[in-house]
Amino acid sequence: MDQASFTVVPEGTITTPKGFRAGGLHCGLKKTERFDLGAIVCDVPAAAAGVYTLNAFQAAPLRVTQESIAQGGKLQAMIVNSGNANACTGQQGEDDARAMRAASAKALGVAEHEVGVTSTGVIGELLPMGKVLSGIEQLPAKVKADGGEDFCQAILTTDLVQKMTCVRVVVGGQEIHIAGAAKGSGMIHPNMATMLGFMTTDAPIASEHLQLLLNKVTDNTFNMITVDGDTSTNDMVVVMASGLAGGDTLHPGHPDWDAFAAGFQYVGEYLAKAIARDGEGATKLIETTVIGAESDEAARKIVKSIIGSSLVKSAVYGADANWGRIIAAVGYSGQPVNVNTVDIRLGDIAVLEQSRPVKFDEEAALAYLKTDTIQIHVNLHMGSGKATGWGCDLTYDYVRINAAYRT
């Protein structure tokens, strides 16, 4: 990722790209007064792309959104509720998701097949549609050009912080923006997660090229995080491109395609890392890089094995430089490994070289492991495969939060 290709916009939100408005409100799905219904609306039908959970029990709203995008490759609005996942709710759940789509289209004055719907929260409970539909009727008055933060609040469940970012890229002499917002804290595991991601851009780009880029970026970002090993029923990332920045249409052969892709990658990676850092009960972000693997795919699987290990996560929480747990996770990853050539570092501290223990300063390791971002480096010395992924430590609070999730 060439960061010289783009500029981070610190004050940017999901509405910074031209043509986008957003907002949120409380309709009664949550017991508190926190917002629980939100929308992103574009002034024009936007080129759209999406990726969805691989969980076999895919929630009803995801299927409805896929139907909408499939009809013409465009969306003009995304409607999101939190507090109720509308998952494993049978035909009634499907009907309710379509009712949300129809009501939103009517309220916002857009075509029904250009509305996407998604939900997050408790699985297996029917949506209180009276509250939802009443909230949808109020949404148009809440959707505004500076409503990005209200939208971010509306999509949170157990999240402690809002997650959003924005970058500026020069394409064909024109300034374009790429922005993102996400939610996710628990039930997070590679192949998406209880994770919802939304990206907007004013770049002119066709839906098929947007989809190809989203697929690639998702594999390197959202699918490289884990908090607890649980893949949710409701994971989804949707991108909308208004094209209102003007200029030539972007495509992989465009001279500025790489710059646009770098900005897009940054937004995806920023949101993915923010989700991992905000893992339920987490106190530390764990960034793991594997190089020297037989292939990139092998490296990705080894990274996932390490960041998904409860023992590794617990050791990081306890600031224990127990590299044995890391090498064990490498060994059971199911990927080719030369057991005589593995190096491991914790930050800059070498703890294993050529699969042999290295004497290291325990006090220095303890001090490093007490910081809030821990980097684990593994070199297999077998090939050119490499990958990076993100997780978090496992704390007592994770159990406390999830033992009482419904109460």
C-alpha cells in the first residue's frame, strides 16, 4: 500500500464523498436511548458492490440486499438497524426485511430495488416492526450532510467506539474521496464477522470493477481479523460510488487505478484494525505478520491460527512472552512448515531463531507486552508467501460481556 498515493482526511466521515448524506435515530430496539436505526443515502443511484458472511445461516437482510444489488448493480440507500439481527427468523424475517426495504424506499423517495437493508444484534428474535417502520418514517428528517457520526452511533452494539475514516486521492487531476464506517466488537472471525462495513466514494467506477476491488481488499483486511473465532450470521460490507467527482471512469487499466486502490485498501485496513482493537473486553491490538511461507494463502492461514489462539491471546493479555504458544499455533495451522527454520520476534525482540530458543531480556519483553499494540513476526524461511492479520487479547471482560449479552 503506497500511502503517498492518498491523504488521510482527519475530519472526514461517510458523508464526505460528494452526494452522500447519513443519519440515525432511536426507534426503540435498544433499551437505552442510544440510536438504533440509521441510513446512508446518495443523491443519485450509486454503483454498488457487497461481500457477505460465509455462515450457512445467513440473515434475511443480507439476502434482500444481494437481491437489490443484483437487479442493476446500484444502490441509492442503505438502511441499518442495531439491537436485533433478524437472523434465524424464517419467512417472517424475510418478509420483515423486505418491508423495511419498501418502507425506506417510500420514505426516501427512491426505487425499492435500489435500497439495501442490514441488521445487527441478537439472533433469533423477530423485529418489532411497529417500532422499525415508525423509525423509518422519521429517517428522512434525520439524514443530512453532516450526519456521519449519528449514523456511526446507530450501528453500534457492544462496540465501545465509533469506527470511521476517510482519504483523499487525486485521480485524473480530480480530487476524489473514499470513506468508511464500521461496527464490530464481538463474534468476529475471518470470513467476515459480527461486522458491518460501509464504504462510500464519489469516484466514477462501474459496479463490476468496484466488486473486484472490494473482493481483493476484503481478503486482505476484513477477512484477516479475529476477536473470538465466531463467524456471524450478519456480516456484510457494502460500497457505494456516486461518481459525482467527475472525470474518466476508473478501471484497472486507468493510470491512477493503483492510487485509488491504495486509498481503498487503507480504508478497509483502518476499519479492520479498529474492529480488532475494539474487541469485546480487549486491551491490546495484536498484529501478526508471517513471511517466508510457501504461498500467500499458507501465510494467511498461519496468521489466522496465531491470532485466533486463545492461549496466545491470553499470554498477550498477561504480558507473558510465552513464544511456545505461538510456535504451537504455527504447527497446528495445517500449513507446510520446516520445523528447523522458524524465526519469531515480539516487536524487535527475537525469541526464536532457526527453531531454537534465543536468550532475551525478560524485563524488556514484559515492558513491550504491556503496550497497547503488540506485533508478532514469524519467518518460515520457505518461500515468498506473506500475510498480516489483526486480533486482540483475551480478557476476563470478554466472558463477562458475553455471559450477559441478552440481558
